[in-house]
Amino acid sequence: MPLNDLKSVPSGNSASSKQPLRVALFGFGTVGSSVARILVESQPEGLRWTHVFNRNVARKRSDWAPADIVWSEDADEVLASDADVIIELAGGLDPAGTWVRRALEAGKSVVTANKKLIAYHGVELERLAAEKGGHLKYGAAVAGGIPVIPGLEQGLAGDHIRRIEGILNGTCNFILSRMEEGADYATVLKEAQAKGYAEADPTEDVGGFDARAKLSILMRLALRVIVDPDEIIPQSITSVSAMDFSYARDLGCTIRQVARAEEKGGELAATVGPMLVDNNSPLAWSRGTENMVIFNGRYGGDVVFSGHGAGGHPTAVAVVSDLLALAHGSRRVEIPSVPAKIGVEFEVPHYIRFLVNDRPGIVAEITSALAREKINIRAIVQKPGFPANALPFVVTVEPCRSSALERALTSIATMDCLLERPLNLQILE
Amino acid sequence: MPLNDLKSVPSGNSASSKQPLRVALFGFGTVGSSVARILVESQPEGLRWTHVFNRNVARKRSDWAPADIVWSEDADEVLASDADVIIELAGGLDPAGTWVRRALEAGKSVVTANKKLIAYHGVELERLAAEKGGHLKYGAAVAGGIPVIPGLEQGLAGDHIRRIEGILNGTCNFILSRMEEGADYATVLKEAQAKGYAEADPTEDVGGFDARAKLSILMRLALRVIVDPDEIIPQSITSVSAMDFSYARDLGCTIRQVARAEEKGGELAATVGPMLVDNNSPLAWSRGTENMVIFNGRYGGDVVFSGHGAGGHPTAVAVVSDLLALAHGSRRVEIPSVPAKIGVEFEVPHYIRFLVNDRPGIVAEITSALAREKINIRAIVQKPGFPANALPFVVTVEPCRSSALERALTSIATMDCLLERPLNLQILE
């Protein structure tokens, strides 16, 4: 007897007494076909896969799909069908947003993995769903197969979350954890592209735009603030190089793309970018395409979630779980959130790496510029083995605001000996 | 403006339009008073704390509690009151079970942190709740403040979970992680008792009974099998000593109390006890009273949850989150489970530590006894610095069943040179 067969037993299952939910897939790429696979293999009670919409849908038809699935390349046709739930997996703001709005307006429910749409329009779309009697679920939009959103909504609703720290972009984590092992950025980006982890244009991922969209969703659910994602200015990981990992190692750290947000005394800070993280922090332990989220609550302290944040199957688990929640009548714990502005910067220590054509007096000039902004130096590290005409060295500074440091660096950037603008990374303590 | 105030905003909150749920606390110890604290400080919409039942309740009355709370030492009075939800925090099978049954029979809902009651009677109580129109929620019963149960029910329902590995007892984790730092068992047990982490009689925790109750709850929700907790034979941590940590370290491991269960080809294995865990495993990273659970799913791979598994405030977060879910009309995703037997043993490598009065021929006799049970030796390790009349040494063996190994050890136990029965620990790979 298969122990784990979703359909095996009747019992008090509320879904069993009703008509199954009719489910239409919008998008039949990696995630869409994984969702279909799970629905076909597990046959979960209460769900029936009925439609697929995709461009050039003929090449998508699969021999393992039930014969009665409607395959369509006409979005209107599927939106007008008797499907109860639209699974939106096209991504991006448009036309995905139009489809989601039209589905909700028709009283259908929507399950989506679209972080961008939810980050920018989630509040409006949830309101629309509530008005029209449908539901909007997006457990797959943040951290894929890790149940961060259900865990937060259902299990941490009773806490007062004050801080979020996350590794929310698997592409960046793959690149940075490979660079930690010695690979250089260009090579590992190509490897990530070959493996399907990175797009041909990787800006959305490496530039931090994907992570900030996810962070803003978590801020709404955890910190209960509605922020404009564009207010979070991301720092790209592209300027991190092999020598930075070498210096980070000397400081007992590694480098990860971290998304963090904090509420303190009614003020809000949020940032996304490559940061030095202590080797003893859980964030340093996540490797490859893994995601991790740490919430700090006033009552419950730190809670850590980690696992596979992306990929067809893990993301599909989140989608099917959302479908099951709909089929079983589970409702969101709607904790009210309020519009808010990101008003303050984190005051944290920083790592600044310079690349210079060596000459006397450099350190004196740099330290004077920092002193003018009242920034205290913690350490100056210069490793041997580099040529004098392309000499890297690192200054770490005591907690300060990035804006003060940037002012100092703008003044430092005029120095003739600098071969490039200094790299400035936050140190997460 | 307080950013995170649960009561601050109206919006489409489904709870706001209804009468708040009237909440009675059964038990006003550490967790109960933490629940009350959160309800008073956060004033979550949709919830109203109305009653406390406790023996000698007069000494429990708190000046920060609202004046209209009914304080009672009469369970019947509170069960007969107009409270909609009973929060059962007394623990144990009786009288807690009687109160829970009576509350459910009266059509009330119950929120409980009682792992023993849920492990032994959860299925029956859920059926009763469904019959009478109430709800039973027990997010606090496993891993306290870590949202393992909501994450599993709402976020991993779409996966097919095959394996559970967990650190489910904070007392054992505190003791073992302190022993890892060099403390001996008796001293650290006293420390744990002084800090309130361990009971005067610590058997329930150190003997593995608490962890097996929690494991059986997770097996029902994740592996979807209903097992009798008594079928899981726990191994106590009390026979682990400082020298075992020293040997474990040489093997690249540490020792943790691990609860694990697995479904493979329709067969079920489950075990609880001290195990060697690799230093690279997340299980090795959990320190102090932390809990951790790793689920392995067919589609989503490994998902890790960690945080504070016990203590007043974290457990109270789980209780209040369950209350909010009730107030907001959230319903469980009821995945059917089937009665099952634990039919197989794990086949894993083992660590066996002998303590002998040294004489020639010991290793030959031990290895012959293992060979008779067809158990292959992986390594024999003997560290210097111990006296010949109380000499410890360790044999590790290739994957085998514990029962075969126990047969060999029973034969070995008759050897005159043995000072105590050899300690046999599973190695988690």
C-alpha cells in the first residue's frame, strides 16, 4: 500500500464532498510542467487540471497529460472557460497582470509565483480578489519550495516580527558560493546560464531587483508595512571579485547577496546587496541555489527557514500546496499592513576594498577623508603577493551609515592613484 | 506610528466584522502567562481573553491583566462559560484530555501545546471537533515557536514527504551541546534543572519519550501515517559520556538526540535517540535549547526549519498564531492519513564504544561476534591516555540493522573484560 498517496483515504476531508476545483495553467515551462506532473502523479483530491494556456502550445503537449486537457494559445478562451483557478506562471508585470486581473474580476481564484506582480500590485490584487469572492495565493513567489509565506502567515502571525534577513535569489547564491570556492565571476555566470540558473541578461538577478521584490513582499507580511519596492536601492554583485573572497576569509567571513529589512522605533530600513557574513551565521551555510530566511520576532526570537528556493519541482510544490489550501477552504490570516516609507539606513560596519597604483601617502589621504565624515576605522588589511601597480587593500570601518561612507568615497574617488571606484560592502554582524 | 500594531488598521480583515473569539486559558504557568502577555500587549483583532482556569488561581492573578478576566479554580465553571476557545496548557493525558474532550463536545474550539495528548489521541479528537463544529489546533505541540506544523500543512501539502529528521527536544539538545563543550552529564543536567529547561524527573525528555510523541505527530502530518507512539522504542541519552564526544570529534561528528522517520517502498522506519551527526549536517549546528526539523520531499528536496522549540514566549507565539488562524477563518488542509505499523529498521552505520579491563584477544573476540552477524567493520579507534583497567575504544560498522547489532552485542556482553554494556549509537549520514 502506498503510504503517502494523497487520494488513498476518504475520512473527514472537506474537499471530498465538493466538486473538485478546475485548474488552468497559464504557462507550461519548467514550473508549469512540474505542477502538472505533481497533479498527474499525486491526483490530489479536490483538484482537477483542465486547461493549459501557452504560446505555440502544440509543442508543449505531453503524452503523460490526461487526454481531456484543453491546450490553448488563446488566453481569452481559457479566461472565459469554466476553470475555477488560474495558475499564473508567465511572470513579469504584463501581460501576466492583465490575465490575473481579468481572472479575479471574473470571480476566479489565482495562484501565482510572480514576485514582481505581487511586490508592485499585491495589495490592489488582494483587494480585487476579496471584492469578487475569489482568492489570491502566492506562496511560490518568495523562496520557492520553502514554506516561508505560509509559515509566516499561519505560524508567526502571533509574533511581532522586527527583522528579516534572507538569501532570496538562488542565482546570486550559486554564483557567490562558487566564487567562494575560487571561480571567477564571468566563468561562473556562464556556468549558471548553461545550467538554466541565470538568464541571458542576468541583471534582474545579479542587480538585486529580484531579491528586492521578494523582500518587499516579506516586509508586508512580516513587518506589516506596504513599501514601494523601488525605494529599496539594490547593490549589484558584479563588482565582487575573487580577491574580496580572499580578504573576507581573512576576516572570518564569506560574501552572500543578502536582503534585509528592520523596523526599529517606528522607523524602517531595507537593503539588498552583496554583504560580508560571518562564517558562523546560518546565512554563510547556504550553498548553491539554496534560499534562506531568518525572521527575528519580539516574542519568538530567530526562526530560520531554508531549502530550495527555485527550480521547477520545488516551486511547483508551493503552487500545489496553495491549490490544496484553496480546495480545503483554508483562508489567509489577513494581518493588516500600513503604507510606509523606508526612512533610515542601517548603521553597520563596512568593508571597503581599494585597488590602487601604489605611491606614498595613500592610506593617510583615505583615512583623512573617512575622518572628515566621522567614520572610525576598525582595521586595515593588505595581503602580500599583488603587483604595486594594481594593489588591493581593505579598510573595515565601525558601524556607520552607507550615505556618509559614500560621501567619503566620492571624495576619495578623485585620488589619482585609484584604478577603480572602491568596493563598499556592508558587514552583517 | 507603531508600524507593527496588530490592531492599527481596519481593511478587509475578515475578523473585524465579527464578534471577537472569547478565549479561556487552562493553565497559567510560563506558557499561559506568555500567551496572556501577547494578547494584552498586541491586542490582536478578533481575540478577547476572558477566563483563566488554574489551581490556586489567586496567586496567579496579575496586575497587568484586564480587570474583567474571570479567574477560576473550577474547570467545570470555565468549560460551561461562554468562552469560544479553550487554550489547554496543562499537559499530560489527564485531566487535560477530559477538559479538551468536554470543550470539543460543547462545540468549542481548542488550541493546545499538548504533544502527548495529540500524539496518542489526536485523530480521535480531530474527529470529535469536526463532528461538533469546532476546531482543534496544536501548532505549539511540536517545535514550539517554529512554524513546522503550519509550514507543513499549508506549504508542503503539495509534496510527497519521504523523510523526517529532527531535533525535537530542547532539553536534550541543551545537555548534549553543553557536553560537546566539555561538561559532564550530571553537572549539565543540574544546570538544565536550575534554568528550568529540565524537570526534577527528566526521564520524559532524556529518555526520548517527549521526542517520540512529537515525531509521531509529524509522521501523521508529513508521512500521512497514524502510528502508535509506543511502537517507537526510544534510546536514552543518559549513557552518552564525555569520551563519546571526544571519539565523535575524531570521526568528524558530534552527538545529538535525533528523531527520525522514513517511508521507503511502502515500509516505515522510525527511531529516537542519541546519534552521531556529521559536523557538516545542519543538525550539528543547533545549539542550546534550539529545535530543528528537516523534511525531505520527493519534489521539493530538503526543507529545514529551526529556532526556539520551547520556552514561554516562543510557544506562546504558536498558540496565538493558532488563535488568529481560528479568528480569521483559516481551515486546516486536511490531508488524509492511514493507520500504519513501523515495519522496518533503518540500516545505518553504527558507533559502538566499549569500556574494558584490557587483556589480549579482546578485539579478536568482538570482531568475531560481529562477523557472525555479518556486520562489517568500518574502523577501530583507540585513543591514548586512558588506564588499561578502564580502557575505552570504539568500533564503527558499516550500515546494518540495530537488531542484528544488538544480538552481536548481547553475545559480546558476556565477555569477562567488559566493564559495562557497550554503547551503541546510530551514525546519521
